[in-house]
Amino acid sequence: MIRLNRRVLERLDPQTPDVDGICTTLQYAIELEHATIPVYLYALYSLDAVRNPEIVKIIESVVFEEMLHMTLAANVLNALGGTPAIGHPGFIPDYPGPLPGGVESELTVSLRPFSMAQLGMFLDIEQPESPIVYKAGRDALEAGKPVTIGQFYTAISVALGQLGDGAFVRPARHQVGPDLMTNAVVVTDVASAQRALAIIIDQGEGTSTSPLEVTGGGYAHYYRFMQIQKQHFLLFDPHVGPGEKAYSYSGEPIAFDPAGVYPVPPDPSAAGYPAGSQQRALCDRFNYTYTALLLALDAFLCGDNTGRQMDVAIGLMMSLKSQAKAMMSGIPDPGRYTGPSFEYQASDPATAR
Amino acid sequence: MSYLHPVRLHFSGKFQANVSTVNNDPGHFNNATFQPAFQELGNGSDNGWFNPQGDASFRLLGCQVMSAFSDNAPVPAGDLVLGCGVADADGRVSAKLADLDPEQQLVSQIWGLQVRLVDGSGATLLRGSYTPAAFCDIWGRAAGGSDMAACATYQSVLTDLEWGDLSGSSFLRQLRDLSAAAGTLSIKFNVDAFCMDFTAADFMCGRIVGSIGPGLPGEPDHLLVGRHFMAQPGGQLNYCTAVVDAAAGCLFLDLGNALPTCGPANALTNLGDLQLGVLDPIVTPDAPAGVVIPLGSIAAATYAGDPAWYARTAGIVVFALDARQLAAVAAAPLALSGAAGVFVGEAASGAWLRADAFVYRLSPGQQVDMAVHAMRWGQPLPGAVVSFVADPGGLQPVNYIDQDETPPVGVPLAAIPFTAEARTGPDGVAWLSMVTGDPGTPRYFGAAQDFGIDGQVYGIRASFADPQLQGPVNETDFISILLWSSFTPPQPLTWNTLQPIFQQYANLYPVMNRFLDMGDYRQVVANAHLLKLAFGLDSGNPNAMPVTRDLSPAKRAAILSWLDNPLEGTPILRQQRAPSGALPQPSSEMANRGGKATAMSRRLSVQHRTHTTLKEQP
């Protein structure tokens, strides 16, 4: 379970919440939601999709929802008159390193090819608080205790409730709605903001009573990943217990074929590849595209909330997928495997401008 | 005047052209005989040539402004432009490079390129959209006869200009002001030294050296209204262009694609000092052919002795002309000459013509008007009659898999009913006009029973009708047309009808396997949302599919409509069959040479020449 530094909530005084404080916290939320994506993508694209099709589908489905979470947090931020800041070098955390705001020293996230050990890290990231422990408001801010991600969003939600509808900019601005992204929520007031944040919580951790998501229809991320560890799909299974216990990992098998993982290096950096090498060139090209995606998303979430700009971003995501799958699988030089480093890079190659 | 202007910058760096090579062989378009091995990295037609996994990306890599001139004087060292990079888009995917057709690979076009000038702090000072352009004047610049030795040139314009904070560059402010009326910049670059070694960092990359100047109202996009120097067969210099600027009292000569190099990416070959002169045609008893008035020389020590010269100048030389010289060049042929075999010069008539846009993708029933610019002594030539003749000689029909099934080119001619002649207007422009017909499916395989290459590719050559105006011919200079087949699918539209299109795409572009198997109905349906996005975009969008731009609007519309309601129909078992004939050649040698060099060698005109030569041998 990620436990966040209380520092991240210090601007959320439940007695006197202020818009600036909530905006600062929401910016942090966007960074946190993004920070897991490179970690998941690195494992995802290290897999030979033919040999590990189920695992590929599961990780891919989680990544899609992390992108939705980023967007939902940005919608709330925009609704309050704030401005998401995505297209800048500080937006990307260092890998390996803690997730933004994390306090648990043992949870260092890293870019690694898929393995059961790396899966363990995914489970750590997504592990929910024990059922029915979503404490709200002042409880969550009890001195001395770190906060879970669920508590973090709940605290924002409570603070928004205290702030009231008057804090929301009218007319609604820069909103990404369900016409552009499935399950996105247009945020115009407290209720819609709380609905958006609830989606983030329940897709990530499940509801307090079920591993099922309220939105999207799948299992929460933790349970989705657990299927890989248990090597079986999770099924509704009324024989094993009542209520939230009526599930078991007894579905179709999920095989992990370790030979279907490309031997890419752990935690690569562009500088770690020899200057002038093909690997450096491929890594630079990927990073330039990745940076372009951050800039495109920045535009998308800061006013260019159009289908056209959404398509620009999707095109970049597809390009990243294509580049990553090629370089990680030994294309163009068979036997030479290059891992993308997910670094902010404003020019290609990095050294030139 | 375009980029040959007293206000211009030169840049240099690398480009990437990550084209896929499975589609280099027209035989690979035959679904019925396609083998998985055709997608593998290798050296010949029995596999996927030298880069089967290419994704068609065209990128500018590490390009830098090398010099800039304001009123022909170098800009002061403190001008911000001198530290600028020349980069591509920073907020969308890379541009794409695509051949017109497997049987016309010698006019590859750049689509969806954005060009930026970026200062040392990363700020974008200029952003412009590159109007899609095809290369021209390809030649073997270095020894070796491969793509590594080839060089070609791209000329186009940047539109939708967005200028940033120009307070640090008086040069850029001047460039902005000069381009304000037309709203465009003129950009030209030369590409050479293409790397085909898949183990190298520069695989599918090469050298790019170019120039940017103001676009002026009324100028064509892709050619210079100037003085055109014609290469000689077997000569050491390639085609090049000059512009005389009487107001500035100078002549700009662009040798960027005209001088040979010692090897790929190497320095320019030392051809000795080069002399620019103009012929004074006045005949005297002492000079029965007239006399050459020297205009200036280019010392070998400059262009060959200084390894940085080419990158710094983009090969552009400026000659100051006095009033007498300006008068002499006004209506007399220019030439650049040196030692034996070193010569390029204008036609004796001083006349030259070319289509501005010379690559067309057309549908049946489409009205098209193609602008052909005629000029003489660098000025638009009004009232000249331009002849148009179908000429497939520069096209490249071949089938390395099955020579008995080489798709024919240029037929049926009736599908391109163009006017045989047109007269230039006051602006020197003649229009080649037609309403296209339907070419049918002359390039389907298996006696037209199997799927094949869509439509037909044609060449049309323009020339002056008046023999007095005719001069040397540039073989690579003609209008290329890909005319698609009409396509009216049976209704209801099902996968059965569209499967060959998707299957061919899956065969030719292994890069698609990173997303889905395009030949698999279920996977296509599962990815319908992404495919609708990609197939629905304008072809100028870098995300448009197919990246090769070889899908007709009719087929594209059918695919989009089917994706809304993807009926499968009754599955049809499609038979694979072996090629009917023997492989014509072990082709690894061809593929080692690369796509362009191989295409050059298989042009119909060259095939005929080879045939004739063989027949003539005892």
C-alpha cells in the first residue's frame, strides 16, 4: 500500500479549506496518477504479447484507467480555476525512486521488465486500505499518520464539500467529458467533483464492499493484478463466502511465460547508453516523443479540450507504443534490447539544440 | 527568389526516413503468393529487404542553424538565430515519408512535417507547417551506386507561421517582415548519406543540409523561377539553379545538390576551381561560338578544402555582379564549368519548365488542373505552347517474386484524358487539365482474379512545343500520377470484401503487428475505434493511415462505413499459391543497394536501354 507523506495534505485544512490549497493538492494528484504509468508501460512492453496475452491485457487495462484518473483530477482542478502543469521536466519522477509524496521507504518504484517480483511492486502500489476504512476529513488528517491514496482523495472530496459550489468557476472550463474519454466526468460543482474523485478511488482500490469497480465494470486494479499472481482470473463465487468475500481466484488460468519477456535493462537512462550508440538514439527518440505527449496533454487539459487534440495525443501514445515495442524486442538490430527511460527531453537528440 | 534571397539562413544536421521496405517489391502486393519470410530483415525480394519494420517516420535530428545572412551580409554574432536548432514537431507525432507507388518510388513525399526554430533555451521562435513535397533531381552523388551514395532535393514552403519572441534576433524580425505578404517561408534541403546498416546508430538516417528564406507573393511552392542548369550525361555535376537579383546586384547559385562527394557524408570532391560564366552570343570571326564572359569562380580550396563549407552555406554561392555583368546575364545562357566533365549550363534558349506540384493521387472522375511553370532567362514565359506526352519511362515496373506477373504501368491511357497542349498565361503558367477516368484494375494479380496494386501509375512529360525553346531533358523530371481504381463494394459491406485490403496492409507493414493483426477480423473489430480515428484523418495529418497514402478515398470511405457496422459475412477461404514463374534474379545485390538506387536501375527507360544494349552485343 502506498502511504503518502502528510505533507501532501498540509494545504487541506478541513476547517478552512481554500481553493489554492485544494488546487495544489490536485496538481499533486495528477503527478501521482501519471507516475505509475511509465512503470506499468515498461513492464507491459517488455512482454511478448503472443506469449503472455492475458497479462498484457490486464496491465493495459490498468494503464487506460490511470490516464482517466489523471484527466479526472485535471477536470476538478480546472473546475476550480486552476491550471494543470504537465509539460515541464519536473512532472516526471525519477526512476528508480519513490512515487511523488510517498513516505514508505521500501516502496521504490522502478522501470523493470515484467516479472513476478515487479508484479509484487504493482500490488504494493495498488493495495487498498482494508475494507471499510475510508476515513474522511479530520480523521484522515490525524497527526503523525501517513495517509493512503484513498484517504488522500477522500480528504480532497471532503474539503471540496466544505468549500461549496460557489468555488467552482462558471461556466465550466476546460472539461474533458465522456464524449472525449469514456467515463470522464464533467466537473461543475461539488457533487460532480466528488463523483470524479470517487471513480479514482474505486477504480484503484475497489469499493469498501467489493473488488468490483463502480465505474467501468472491471475489478479494481489491485485485484486485477492479483489475478496474475494467483495465475487465475477472479470470479464471483458465492460458495466461498458472503458479500465481498464471494469471490475467488478460480477462473481460467493465466499463464506467465518468462521466456516471453525481452531482456531489457532495469531502470535505464539515456545517459546510461553509450554516446553515439543505436540504443542512445532509440532512447532519445522515445523520450522526445514522450515529451511531446506531455506537451500535447498539457494543451489538451489546459483549454484545447477538443477531439482534434485528443487525436493528437492518441497518435503520440500509439507512436510511443510502437517505438517501445520495437526497441524492447530487438528492432532494428536483433538481439540488442533497449529500454525507454521516460525522461523529459525537449530535443532529439538530447544533446543538440 | 524564395530561399535564394539576400535574407536567408542555412542549416545542417541529420534526418531520419524510417520507411518500411516490404513494399519495395511490387510482387509483395500479391496476397495470394505472400510468404511470412517477406516480412523478415534481409537482403532481397525473398524477404523484407533492409528495413521491414520501418514505421515511415521522417524526423529532423540535431539540425542547427549554421549561418544566416541579412542583405547578403553575415548576421552579427550576437543574433539569436545563430544558436537556433531546426527541429520538427514537439507536440505531435513525427512526419511521414511515403512513396507514391511501388512502381514509382522516385518521388517520395514528406507528409505532416512541422518545422521549428528553437533557441538555446528551448523556446520556439518559429513554427511552420511544411507543405507536402516530393524529392527531385536524385543522383549518385558519391561512388558506389547505392542509397548511401544518393542525394536528392526537397523544395517547399512553410505555412501557418507562428513567430515567438524575436527580440533577440533582428534577422528573424526581418525574415518575418519579408514573409508577411505571402505568409510563407521558402525551404529547400538536400538529403544524402543515407545509412542502411541496421546495427548503426544512424540506421535509416542521413545528412540534411538546407536553407530557409522568405516566401514572396506569387511564387510557386516547389520550384524556383530562376536559371536552371542542366546536367550532362556522365558529367560530374548535377542539375542546379541560380537566381539573378538585379536589385541586390548579385547572382545566387545553389550547388547544394550539384557537387559530388568523396563518399557518403564525406567532404565535397575536389573538382578544381569552378568558373561561372555567361555566353556572349555575339559571333565574331575570332569567336564563331561567341565568348564566355566570366562572372566569378569558386575556388576548390573553398568548397572542397573547407570541410565545413557545405554545412555552413548549404552549397549556395553568391556572386556579386556589376552593371555590365547584369546586363550580360539578362538574356544569355549561364554555365558552370571546370576541368573535363565538369559542366552544367542553361539551355541555349534559356527556357525551362516544370510542374510545381509533380506528384498526384487522383480518384476516377476527378477534375484536376496542374500548374506547369515556364520561364526564360529566369522570368515567367507567357504565350509559350507546352506539350504533354504520356511517358512511363521513369516508372519502375518489376516483380521480383514472379516476373511473369509484373504489373504493367501507364495503361490504360484512356483513363487520363489530358490535353495535349496548353499555352502559358501572362504568369508563365500552363495548365495540364483533365477529368480522370477509371483505370480499372490492370495491376491485379492472377489474371486479375486476385487482389493487387490499386489503380495505375502514370508519367506525363511536359516540354516546349517550339523546337527553338527545347533543350536538354531531365529524365527524372515528369508528372507522376497515381490514379486509383473505382471501388463500389457490394452491399451490405462485409469483411469478405475488405479483407484483401486489410490483409495486404498487414503483409506490407509489419509495424502494424505492434498493434494488431490487420488480417484478422476479430482484431480489426476490437480495434475499430483506433482504426476509425486513423482512417478518418486527412492525408496531410501525420497520424493518417495508411501511412503510405496509397488507399483511395473510395476504399477509405468504405472502411470507415464498415467499421461502424463491421459485418463479417460468410468467411471465404482464400487460397495461397506458389509464384508461377522463376525468380528473375537473386536480388540481394539490388536490395543491398537500397530502395532508391534499385528503383533507379529498374526504370522502364533503363530496362529498355539494358535490353537494347544486350541485343546489340554480338
